[in-house]
Amino acid sequence: MIVGCSSINGNLRSDSEISTESLAAQWGIQVEMIALTAAGRMVDFRYRVIDEKKAVPVFDRNTKAYLIHQSTNQTLAVPTTAKVGPLRTTGTPEEGRVYWMFFGNPGVVKSGDRVNVVIGDVKISDLVVQ
């Protein structure tokens, strides 16, 4: 059972928009991919840790993460399951490893759409969903 797979309502915005190029320098991560999965019901976001010290805030359970669909401005949350908890990697990051985060997709995001991923204070813009 997945709880919290619906979109978030409201105007959640991040003040710190960042390009994928400067992401590694400021936050210690590099985007590997963003793609539809689970028959299109989830968006799979993968990222590699480049600097484990800078990446620590990304792995904090209390750091909110969500996805913004650019054309509709709809916001999608990280689902939470009863047994597993939030469908995202938390804990201690290790350099060179690829980590993941899923966003529930109630049919909003399609392949080829542009999205923004927000993790705490950082907003990663203009990612194209595969």
C-alpha cells in the first residue's frame, strides 16, 4: 500500500534555483536520470554523490523533496509506504554511489515533459523526463 501518492496543492517555491552544471559544486550531487517508471505512476529521479559532505542535506529525512511539472505547475510528492517509509534514499551518502528518489505521478508527467526537482533549499530546473 502506498500512502501519499497524490500531488501537493499550494505554491511551494524554492529561492535557490540551480543549474545541473553547478549542482555538484554547491550540493555535491550530479543528476544521472529522471524517467517514468511503474507503468507511468511514478517518476524515478537518480543522482550520483560527487562530494559526500556537501550532499548530507539531500539525505536528511526531514528535508522535503517534491517535483514541479513545469507546464501545469502541479507539485508531486515523494510517496510514503507503511513498511518502507518515504520512497527516497536517506542516511549517510557515499561518494561515487548512485541514489534514488521516487515521486508519485497521478498521470500528470509524461515522457518528454520538463520538470523541476526541489530538495530542501535547492531547485534543480529544466530536467527532461525520459
